[in-house]
Amino acid sequence: MALSSNVLVDDSGPSRFDRALLRVEKLLNLLGGVTIIALVILAVVHVVGRKLLNAPVYGYVDWIEQFMVVFAFFGLAYCQREGGHIRMDIIVMRLRGRALWLAEWLSTLFMLILMIGLIYGAWQHFDRSFDFSRPLWSRDSSIDIALPIWPAKLIVPVAFVLMAARLSIQLVIYSRALISGEERPAGVPLPEDPMAVAAREAETVSGRAGDG
């Protein structure tokens, strides 16, 4: 099923970077989706095994806690690229031209500043759990079956770095649009009214998106 997107592409440098970054974002987003399917299968095995065989999955809660990080964070940048994050845009959606791009530029800048702070904090959190003075499997671990926690903690700053890269390219594109007054810049989600968004999502869910 093809996914519908309102992000335009062209031959400009920022758009090429956008498409290159999109390949990484799609791969991580796919990994997050596969992880969800795997966890659903794990839940079925756990419930059936416990009910019928009195043999639940060993360390089920620990495994769930670890792998939730994958789908919770690996899709952040892709969702930002497609304009899928929830936000209050009652005023922004009424703006046009340079006023719109200025509002988008400011919000993107604030998000990037916040993300840089989160990267620092998340990396420090990972670094504390990954103590090089101890053997690999004796470091920070889960309570039940002692799974090492540092891989899950590493996913967070990695996902935030990708998100910061996405915000950076969007900031460049909004800056160019703000200067040139371009109506429909490539590489960023374009504003849509709620009816258009609902119609596009319906096409995606029904499988008709991209059919021409």
C-alpha cells in the first residue's frame, strides 16, 4: 500500500538531503512497525502458553519494556517529515506566505533547541547505564531477568539526533521560503485544511493512495 504524502520534491540541495534522510527514516519506521508485530506475536505466545501450557514467556515484561523504545522513538523523524505530530495550528493554518513560513520557522527553531537539550540529556542517561568499568552483562539491567538496559537507552539519543537532522533541514527550507516568498517549498509538509487531511488519510487506509 502506498503512503500518501503532501511533501513536494525538486532538484534543490535541501530537497535532495530531505530524500536522503527520508530513506533512513523509512527504514527505522519500518523497524518500528516490525517490532510492533513481533510484540503482538510475543503477547499471543505468552497468553496462550500461560493458559494452556502453564508456560508463559520468561521475562515477558522485561522484553516488552525494552522493545517499546524501538517503535516509540524510531518513528519520530518520519512523523515530523510528514507533518504527523499533533500540534495546535488554529492560528497557523490561517496564515499565508511569509507570515506562515515565519511561524513555521520559529516553531521549528524552538523544537530544534529543545531536541539538542534532549540529545544531551538522553546521551548522559545512556552513558550512566553503560559503565565501561564493569563487564558488558553486569551493567544496568532490568529487574526480572537482568536484560541489559543500555541498548534501549542508546536508541533514544540516536532517534533524537535523526529528529534534529530533520528539523535542521526543515529550518533551512523554511528560511529559504521566508526569504523568497515561495508558496509551495519542497521538503516540508505543506499546510492542509482538515478536510484534505481526512481525505488523504482515508485514501491511505483504504489502499487507494497513489493509484493515480
